[in-house]
Amino acid sequence: MTVSTSARRLTAAALSAAAVTAAITVPASAADPRPYRQAVEISQVQYDSPGRDDRSNRSLNQEWVEITNNSRHSVNLDGWTLEDTDGHTYTFDHYRLGRRSTVRVHTGIGRDSRTDLFQDRRAYVWNNDRDRAILRNDHGRFIDAFSWGRRHFHH
């Protein structure tokens, strides 16, 4: 056997070992068809309040965005923002979202609780035909978005 034949065999063996190792180390989640769920996400949006849009507080509060914490730890949302494409921004103030829980952020006026927060607005925020709800943390970093309407995808 010549040196060049030995070198080729060693190279082929090394490449085969690398291919086997790469196949073994591919995470199982890569084949998982379920979508990835991040720790905090926009889980649902009711952008078109049921009934007539009469700007009553009742109608305004039937327009909402749900934020869900999928983790095993509570998350401090103080300073986080929820905004639309027109720049309407709601800032979370002294609110901690419990582990594996959801809070509903209503557009109208109301009394904040553990499960419901209110933007205290007198006009609708979310456009019925198309819009995008964007969640950012207290450092302004993008966390999640939820879009609807023409040429938009959810999440």
C-alpha cells in the first residue's frame, strides 16, 4: 500500500465517522412537526370585537391580545411593550406573569387584575382588515409578533 492510498483511506474513514457523528447529533426536535413555543408569546388576538364597533367601553374591551408564559417560572413584564403597526403602544407597569399562565390585554378602560389588564383607551387599536401585534421586552428586543390580514402570517 502506498502513502497516497493510505492517506485516501484515512480521509475516507474520517469523513465517514464525521457523517455518522453528524447524523447522531441532530436534535430530535428538528424532526418534530410541532411549532416551537417560546417562553413568552402572543398566543391569541381578538382584533375585531364582536357586534357593532360603537366605541363603547364594552366593545373596546372585547378587543384584546393574550400574552402567554409557557415557562415554569414567572416573568417580570415591567417595561415590556405591546404595539401595533400604527405605533399605538401599551407598556406593562409592575406586572409579573405567572408560570404557565396567560394575561389578556384589553383596549378599553377597566381595573387591572392578575388575568386582565386594560390599556385605558377610548378608541380601537387593532385594525380589523390587517395589523400586527408586536411584543418587546424592557430592553426593546423583539419577543413575538402576531399578524393578520392580507399577505400576513400568524406568528
